[in-house]
Amino acid sequence: MENSETLKELVREKYGAIARDSSSCCGPTSCCGPTNGENVFLDISDDYKGKEGYVEEADLGLGCGIPTEAADLKPGQTVLDLGSGAGNDVFVARQIVGETGKVIGVDMTPDMIKKARENAARQGYTNVEFRLGEIEALPVGGSSIDRVVSNCVLNLIPNKQGAFSEMIRVLRPGGSFGVSDVVLEGEFPEALKEAAELYVGCVSGAIQKNEYLEMLRDTGFENVRVTKEKTIVIPDDLVAAYLNEEQRNALKQSKVRVLSVTVQGFKPLKSEGCCTPLAEAGACCAPAA
């Protein structure tokens, strides 16, 4: 696997191209299957049509779930969308939190930020904001967010522990997250795990489901649970681009699964050794003597 910075640049380049193309991944660009080994995004997104707040121009077909369904959003809340893309989940969340709430989207791809801001301007939204930045170093203050959402993005981050640590840092005590992502059950063939194109396509960057959940718990989140799960079927022609016949047959006989999961978890109301947090300040008072 290439180093983290190289992978980040690969992700930025591919997703920037999608933003500039102004069409969904699975639209005219035909990137839902192998095209000379360069574009292998899978069509694993959920259908947002009919969702209140849905803006079609912001839906590039890059998600793997609907994280707002697990985020327990309420009017007046401040919501943060990690890897916000063209703004799809931001606009859905905005509909729920209303005019008294606020939604912030963070993305590391300048072209995506540009497209999201254009989409927001066309809708006339004044309580959404898009910031350029990386999830491992969020341009967001600590304990300032009520809810975090993310859609098929955390999987792309090499330093997942760093991303989870930033999530708990920015959430207010008692705040929660709802994220959709891709995980594995069983050992995936190395030939697929090492494919950079599949990494951008949300497959080879996946880690084991149990490891993903335990990492969230180890970060300090409570009541971490999977609220929705579905199996992702990888097309035979895509597998054939990376595995020989013997390897393909072994894969079919194995119990490995690629899963789309939506996960929910909560930041504790108070930290160990601390008294009740000051909700307004979003901080905990000094530890008891």
C-alpha cells in the first residue's frame, strides 16, 4: 500500500475529477466498473429521492448509506458532515435541524467544496457552511458540534484512529454520530487490498467490521452499534481485473464479505474522573481531588 500522503492525493484527484464532471459516479462517466483499470467505483449508494431536503445536483452517487437516519438529528442542532462532497447529506441534515440549526461540511477536495458552495447558493441557504480541511485535523472547534455524520468517507482515510479522535474532540458531551461506511468480514485477497483504484472506490481501504467498532469504542465512544447493514456484491469482471482464476475460485469459496454499515455512537456526558460537564462551554470541570 502506498504511503498515506500519496493515497490522500489519489483520493483528492479522483474525487476532484468527479466534481468537475458534474455528474454522478454511476452516470455518464461509467465509473461503476473497470475501465482500463482506472475507475472502479461501485454503485453502492442508497436512494435519496423522496428525502426531504434532497438536492439532486448534490448527489454524486458516492455514498453507501443514509447516515442522517442514524444521527438522531433535531431542530436547532449544529451538525458536522465529514467528507461532505457536493453537499448531499448537508442539505438533508439542514432540512431536519431547520433555520435555527446549522450544518458544516468539511472536505479535503477543493473542487468538491466549490461545487457544494455553488449548490448551497442556488438553494439560497444561509445556515450551511463548507470548509476545506482534512478529517484528521478538522477546522472545527472542540466540543462545538451536536451531531457528526459521514457517508462512505472514513474508509478512505489511512489514519482512521486519528479521524475518530477528531470526531470525539469536536462533539459536545452527550453528542452522537451516525456514519455510513464500508467494512470487511474475513480476509480479503492481498491483490485487491493493494489496488489503489479500489482504495478510491471504497473497497480496499476497508478494515474488519469488529476492528472498526472496537476502534470507535477505544476512542471513547459509548453505545456503539450498527443500525443498518447490507452486503456489497463486487462484480465478477471487476474481480477478474485483479485476480487470476485460481484466486477467484478461492474467493468464491471463502466467507469474506464486503459490507456497507451505518453505525451510531455517543460521546459520554462526562469523562472518567470528571464532574458533570459544563454543557454551555462544552468542557468538563477539573478532576476531583
